[in-house]
Amino acid sequence: MRVTHKNEIQNEFITPEGEIIYELIGASALRGETAHHSLAHIIIPPGKSCALHFHKKSEETYYILNGEGWMRIDQKEFSLHPGQACLIEPGENHQIFNRGQVDLEFLAVCAPAWVPEDSYEVS
């Protein structure tokens, strides 16, 4: 058993695009060494996004908590609002943008647990 709180995480990851990632549960020793899933709380400030990328192994689900996300999956684009969830299948190129005026906050669940080696940026 492991209980974590976002405010306890002192080594959040900030991407070059401005995405702030708080890994709550994951494959690293610091996050519980889970194999079957991972959980991250992600914040994207206004005007920022994540990089266009895909995963070969992990399914990923975004659950929107606050703000509005503009989602791109392969050739489809659509908005996501609080209370909505979006499943991203392995191999799907995806990117989420914050076009709003407030922070976009969402949970990202990956199965199996996300590892950096399973993220591939698309140029």
C-alpha cells in the first residue's frame, strides 16, 4: 500500500513545452514500482501544450479536472472539458493544448505503467 499527495512531490517534471507532471504512482522506486498502471497529475498553463508523441505499449487515459483541453489524436481534433475522459490507444499520435485562460489540469493513467522509454516524440 502507498498513499501519495501531489504537494509532497518535490521532483515534478517540467517539459520544454511547459507541461508540469506530478507522477503520483508509477514504475520508479520513488513512486511505488507499479507494473500494471501509473497515475500522474498534469498541469498545462495557458498557451502551453505537451509534445506530439505516442506510446508503443501503454494505453493512456486523460481525465480532465479543470480548464479546457484541445486534443489532437492522429488526424482528429476536439475539445475536452472537466468530467470528460479520453482513451488514447498505443500507437496513436497525441497532443493536448491549453488554449484557455486558466491552468488545464488532468489525470493521466497509463497501463502498463508509463516509463520514459515508451514515449516517442513525433516531428
